Amino acid sequence: MDSSGTGARYFSLRHYLDRRFGCRVARIPLDAGLGCPNRDGFISHGGCIFCNARGSGTEAARRGLSVATQMEEGLKRLGRRAERFIAYFQAFTNTYAPPERLKILWDQALSSNRVVGLAVATRPDCLKDEALELLAGYARTHEVWLELGLQSASDKTLALINRGHTAAEFSRAVERARGRGIKLLAHVILGLPGEGQAEADKTAALLTDLDLDGVKIHSLYVCRGTVLADLHASGGYDCPSQEVYVERAVRFLEHLPAGMVIHRLTGDPAPGELMAPDWSLDKQSTLRMIRERLEILDTWQGRALGAPRPQKR
């Protein structure tokens, strides 16, 4: 979760949750062990070039821990930090299973009355109507966020990183999910190979046109055991500096609607897996630099779209 608190220059998830629930809310990351169709051959092999075998997960499922056990451990671990919780299915593609299995997993995650929300990360090309209907049912009693991986609005970039879908497929998934009481969120990465300011602006414009509820903005980092690691080692990809990333993130914020919830502003690499850049391990430094840059430039989320200077939240 972004730790920027209630800063007025962008609409952080922390502020949104405080306002929505009136108390501290924390997310509990969960690993359902569902895999990814972009790795097992259903769509492609090997996955995205930046993704390793863990798929951003904790490997809890591989260690035999059920979702119910993971939730129990998470509630104990975070119980002093928050009053309410969101069950966050993070690893790999969390709609990649029959609806009967999804219902069992999601029911386990929501069994405690301290859990007020469900967040499900998945791919736009792995979203059947049955899964959407299930999520719509949960949305009648809980906060439900559907997190769809986009990464870039450039089809050229999506092909280069082996995403396995187009920007148009992402847009169609958003439209299919709309109107069900589900909050919709995109994952995007700034600094993908071959991308500059024009591509980042195009991605921001797509999120704006689709009127999404939220976004996760990630920095691109190189993990061992990935295609990107080989590309980096051969000199085919240079990581941007922390200063360059901060400038890109600030401009991206300026081009997003003021009411879009910013769930994340940088990535969270595992230290033992990271090859580069080293600065990506210092998340708090990057967030502080973004806040400072917003102040120095006297700018804010949505400014490029005509949003007025925000009042202090």
C-alpha cells in the first residue's frame, strides 16, 4: 500500500480507504496457486519477459498453505496495524480456474467479519462471465476490486514483452466488467523496453478514456530467471535512473483524472531476486522523491486534464 497518507497532490489508496471505511484497512496478500495461461502454453510459454517463476507471489500455495490458513496468518500478523482487511489475490492469474473453485477460494478469504474487501488480480483475456458474476455477487456485501494487467497501451510494446493480449482486449474486458458494482483497476509499468514519453502518455490517455476507478503504477525492475534479465545482461535494456522514473511518475499522475485512486507508485522486488536497479529496493525513497517533485513543480494528479488545485485532504 502506498504510505503517502493524506497528501493532497494525488489520491492515494490510503486516503481512499480511510475515507471509505473510517478506519485503518490493510491488504493481506494471498497465493491461490492458480498459475498463468501465458506460461503454461494455453496462451503462450514463459510468461511476460519481466515475470519469474513466482509470479509476484509468496509461494504459499506451493508450501501447502490453504487460502484459509494464509488469511488466518495474515490477520494475526497485521492485526495490530489495522482494524479491517482486504483479501488480495496477488500471485499469477486469479480467475484461471473453474467458477466452483474460485468460489471456494474467495469464500475462504472472506470468512472473517474483519475482512471488508476482495481484490483479484488477473489478465484481461482470462475473465469469463461466470467469474464476473461471482465477483458481482461479492460486491453486494464487500468492496471488490478487479485488477487487470495492462502494462502499456502500445500493442508494439505488449508484443515485445510477450503479454499475450492487445490494448483492445484490455478495453473489452473493462467494458464487460463494468456496471456490476465492481471497482476496476489497471496495472501499468513505466520504463518498459522501447517506451518513451509518448507511450506513457498514450497509456494514461487510455486509462482516462476508460474511466477506471484505480491504477497501480509500477517501476520496471530486472529479476533473476527472467527473459528481461538476459536482455539486460546483454546490454539490450538499460534501467532508468530513480530520478528519471520519478519524473515519469509525476507526469503520469498529471495525466490521470483526479478521482482515480492511486494504489501504487512503484514496485516491490524481492531483494534476493533483484538484478537491477538497486534503487528499486528503496521504495520509501522513491515515494518521497515523487511527493517532493510534485511540491517543487507545484503540480498534482489531473492537472494536465484541467483538474483544479486540490484542497488539503
